[in-house]
Amino acid sequence: METTTSEVQIIEVKDRELSGPGAMRLLQEWDSLLRLAPRLTIVDLSRVRFIDSLAVSCLLRLARQATGRSRLVLVGLSRYARTVAEVTHLDEIVEIAEDVAAAKALAAAA
């Protein structure tokens, strides 16, 4: 996972599967970022092709923790990941954008 430091934080998930250990790494990265109090946090899932229930739970936790602290946007969801987001209603809780540029534009428009 990779992050950039500024008012906009980007967590790039480099694993093809977001499950078990990868989901736990995402939570650890998120916990570190919260201390920086970013205005916008983007989680780039463009490499991820599979998301399990633990990963969905982790993303929900991120969304709950972001409320009032940082705006959270998921980007680069594969067709499968987008379907998982829709079926689990994650897309109703977390903002989803096509890419990083679109996520930044969403944040700028608010």
C-alpha cells in the first residue's frame, strides 16, 4: 500500500485480492493517516480484482471513522468490486469515483 502526504491522502492497494491480511494492512494504513487529519482520503482499488466480506467490513469501518474527520472516496473499482459494493450497499455509505482525478473533483465541488 502506498500513501501520499498532504491534505489529500491516497492509499493505493497493490494486492489483487483485498482480503484477510490485505484488509488488515489497509486498516493499519488508515489508522496512521487519521493522525494527519487529511481533508480527503482516497482508497485506490484499481488493482484489486477480488474483495471478501472482511474487506467490506474494513471499508465500512473506514467510512464510519471518516465521518466528521476526512472525506473518504473509493476509486478504481473493478466490475466485480463495484457489484460487491452495490450488493452490500457499501456504495450508499462510501463515495465511489472512477479515478483519483474524479475523486478530487468531487471533493472540490463540495
